[in-house]
Amino acid sequence: YFQSLERSKETVLRQDLAVLRDAIDKHKADVGQYPASLLVLVEQGYIRKIPEDPFTKSSETWQMTMSDDPESAGVRDVHSGAEGAGISGTPFEEF
């Protein structure tokens, strides 16, 4: 039962990350640079709201990777801020 719950949370985490990453990519394609924050994606209509990380139960714990390119500064990628690892042993921060 508990493994099934963990697997469900991992599925939600992967889906949330896919949605956020897709929104980041669309913003980059439309505007020509990465968004300054995840909130920009909401403000500009790329997503309705910032999802909650299913492991931290917060929308404030996402770990953002910023772009190294000064021509296109902003959030380039996003990862879970949860500690620990998934069922396969992969740390949540590497999902």
C-alpha cells in the first residue's frame, strides 16, 4: 500500500515537472528569454498556478536552475526541493 502511494506521488512529481519545463520552453520560444521566475509563467498565462511538489506539499520548494547565458537570463530548468530518493533510488532533485 505505501509503495503504491509513493509511486503515485512520483508520477505526480514527474507530470508537474513536465508541465513546468514545457511552460519554461514555450516562454523561451515566445519571448526569446527564460522567465525570471516561475511566477512569471502564471502571470503571463503559461500555467494557471504553480503546482505543489507532492513530496514537500508546497509550491515554494521548487529548485530552479538559472541560465548561464547573459543574453537569456532566467529560469532554465526546475527540480523538486524534496529530500530523499524515489523508489528506484534516484534522488528527487534529479527527477
